[in-house]
Amino acid sequence: MENGKRKELDFEYKVQDDKECMKVWMQIDGCKETGNLDITFYSEVNDGMFPVMEVTEEFGVPMEKNRMFIKESMTVDFALAFLQKYGIGTPTGETGRCGIRECPVFEFNEEVLRELDPEGYRQYEEIHEQVKREPIQEMPDTVKTAQYQWEYGEEKIALYVESYMYGGGICVQMYHREEESWELFGDLTVNLPGYMLEPEEAFISADYGRDKLEFIKDYGMGKVLPVKGHSGMQQYSMVEFNLEKLAEFDEVGVRKYCRNQGIELNIGKNPSLQETKGSMGKRQR
């Protein structure tokens, strides 16, 4: 369907066992640093635009035209079915990995992208052509970890940084290694409703909150502010993060968060990652 110049698609999904459907439209952009494709789907909520699906994942390395990593959330059955139903793109069988993040590579259909957002695709092409790129042979992969001291001992932790869907504030999660993969260990931050924070500020999860505050201070990732947040009967400490120090643990996540917030950081032009076994061009097993 078309609403003015906006082409709307039916996105079918499940809530528990019930099937739901919403009208969504595509918005295309290009990353000015890498020239990469950026695709988000929006829907109308209370007469406003609301992002319901961020399709692509920016790892900070340049990709070939119309090729891009897709978020892990887009690999579930109904999301893949949506992309393929409208011929938006198909998986290449390749994966890219950066830190704890591993995402498949999609080949997007240029004809369909032009139809769904002609102006956005035109802007993407301009940005893509302006950015000088080197061919990517290997996807760098390293994970910087920190020792987290808590009441049950010591844990080797990696950090994952993104934005909260509601409010757009900084979200930091803690991961630990289990066998061959990184698994969620716990939330470092929480998203409390009703508070207006600066981009560097966040409330810290109250679960083992004192240990988490010491962890942040030990690694110089931020300073504790004399402000408390409240939700129900629980009290939460506020921290002002040092984003440059936080970027040492997840440069990709911090870069993306800063772009969304309009923040410029002096953390180098490219992710300071070392090559290990993760690579582009390797086929999924």
C-alpha cells in the first residue's frame, strides 16, 4: 500500500501465540564514515514515526554496495520471512564478527530499495561513492575483557554498548564466556522512565549494584554522581560514563551510540581491533 509517497508493507509477527500485523515503511540512509547501507523500518504510533525494526548493523568497516550486516534480531523466522516476502534481500551465507557481535551478511535488492525509498537510496548511493574504501578481506575480531569482582568471586567480563529503544539513552550489558560463545551475564545499566539524562549518564542496575559501581571506577569507565533514581521501592545510583574509556571495551557500540547522539569522540578513524579467527568470507557451518 502507498500512503502519499510512502510505500507501506505488512509486517506480520507473533505476540505469544497470537499473530499480529502492522503497517511499516522503509527509511534508507548511509553511514558517512564507512559509506555503508543503513535500513530502518518505521510504523505510525500516535500520529508519529516510531522505529520498529533496525535492520542493519554497523561494524565500522566498509562494505560492498548493497551488502550489509543485519542485526541478530532480524535472523528470527518471521523477520527473515518479511525480508524475503518482499524481495528486500537474501543471506549470502557469510558472517562478520566484531567483538562479541556476530551477524550474517545480506545482499539487498537494489531495485526493491529504490522502489521503497527512492530518495533515501539516492542519498545512500552518493555517500557510498564519496567514501574511499579498501577491499575487506578479513573481519577483525577481538574482545577486550575486564575482571569483575563480586560477592561470588571473579568473572571475566566483556561489555556490549547500544541505545535503549525507549528514550535512546546508553545501554551497557555484561557478557561472559560459556564454552564457544558469549552469553549475557547481566545488565550494567537500567532504563528508568521519567528521567531526562545527559548522553553520558545512566542509572546502574541495582543487582549487585555496589560491585558494579566499583567495577566502573576500577577501570576508569565513569564517575558516580550524587544523584539517585527510583522505581518502586528500589534506588539506583547514577554514573557519568567516560565514553572514550568505554570504547576500549566496545568501540563499535560506542561509535554508533555517539553518532546517534551527535557526539564526536577522539577514538581513531577505524576500530582498533586485532585480527583473530573471526573473518569475512567464511561460510556458515
